[in-house]
Amino acid sequence: MSKKVILSAALTGAGDTTAKNPDVPVTPKEIADSAIKAARAGATIAHIHVRDPETGQLSHDVDLFRETVERIRESETDVIINITSGGGGDWVPSDADPTRSGEGTDMQTPEERHEPVGELLPEMCTLDCGSTNFGNMLYVSPTDWLRRQAKLVQESGVKPELECFDTGHVRFANQLVKEGLIDGDPLYQFCLGIPWGAAADAETLAYLKSRIPENGRWAAFGIGRMQMPIVAESILQGGNIRVGLEDNLYLKKGQLATNEQLVDKAAGIVETLGSDIMTPAEARKELNLRNPYGKED
């Protein structure tokens, strides 16, 4: 292997994980500190959700995103910031009336989902490319909503990472490219092993990467125990990688992890397979990103 690898650290996510691992960061300071530690361990990109500091649950508060991003930037630790734009898309039908939402539903419009990205202008953001069964919940992201959201991201100058949880999501991501809503070389993120999306295995990964345009770049991650196997498989198949407590809470069976430990373990796999991790400066050039620090790399 000779191609350098972009390594993303997904720091906290939106899941109900804080009670399962005390190192899942919650407050803006904790999330920023975790991003800094992950960067020092070798992460190229820090992928950021925010949480309510009081409850530990998912939050969409732009001020929490702002504090987190400012803390990372003020630390002078070089890491590419990637903010989620998944926002509120959780739909749980009411048992009493399935035409109405039930407990656990959390929905936002495309404009609301875009707000932290438009306000803070990170170098990157995610764009979830379709609806999917997510455990017993439905994640809702209709195609017309995605077109509106993609246009907002495009107008902001932020690079979208096209998150694909199943094969149809890749098809629609390709459609966004064809419609001119994605600038430059598209970047795909294959999200594997989530019930009930695409499986976390080599065959599925090979199929997904075969369906993207010739100028497309890609990364992949697996959840839970498949996190490190998909790291290795992605490197072997020529892609980029993602680890972190959003997707997996354990360093190995029975041992809880920190984000920096997961990054360090992934970096070891990269080295063992004969490659190197791309620096943020190198990745900015590779992905044609704007430098938020206003200087040349």
C-alpha cells in the first residue's frame, strides 16, 4: 500500500451512549478537547455532533456547535472540522395513531439542519443521502429535502461528505452530482453495519465503491466490533477511514475506549498495511477545501 489515507474521528454522535462509556464527550469543552487529542493521535478530520450539557442527549443548538468549533480553532491544533448536517430526522410513529409522530421523534427542516453549517462555515459537513430504517426508528431525509439542503451546502462553500447507508443512497448521491448540486470531486462515506442498512463486509464495500463516479473519492466505517475490520478493508480496497465513539465504544472486547485510543489503533493498522495518514494540510489540497485559518498550507 502506498496511497495516503484520510482518517476521520467521529467524536460523540447522537446515540444514547453516554451511560455506556464515560469517555463519550458531552459538553463543548469535552468535545473540543477530544477533537484535539484525536488530532494529536493522528486524526485528519474531526466529525462533530453536539449534546445537551445537562442531559447528554442530542442537541441542535448552534451556540453549542459554535463554542465547540471556536475552542478547537483557538487551540491552534490543526484538524479539519466536519459538522453534521443530519440534524433532526428521527421519526417514530405513534402506537395510537401511526399517521402521527410518537415519543422519540425529532424532526427538522432542511434549512434547520443546515443552520450550524451556514453559521459556522466549517471546511466540511455531512449530507445523509436518503431515508433508512435505523433500528426501530425511521431516519427521514426525502429527496427534495436533500436537493434543497445540498444547494444550501453548495452556496456556503462547504465540502459535503455524502453519507450512504445503503445502495439506493449511492444512486441518489450520484444523481445530486449529475444535477450539478455537488461541486468538485464528490466524496462518499459508506456507513456500514447499521441496522438495517448496508452490511459491514468486504463484498458490500466493493460493490458500493464500484458504483461511484470515476472522479469520486470515498471512505467507509463499520459500527461496533466491525469498526477496525472495516478500517483494514477500506485501506486494502483503496479508501479512507473513520473511527470514533460515535460508531463504537470499545478498544477491544470488554475494554472501553477513548477517541484518541481508537485513532491510535487505526493509525497502527494503517502503518501495518504499509501506508501513512494524510495530514490536514495534505487533505485540504486533496479535497480542495477552504482553509478556515485564512492562510496557505
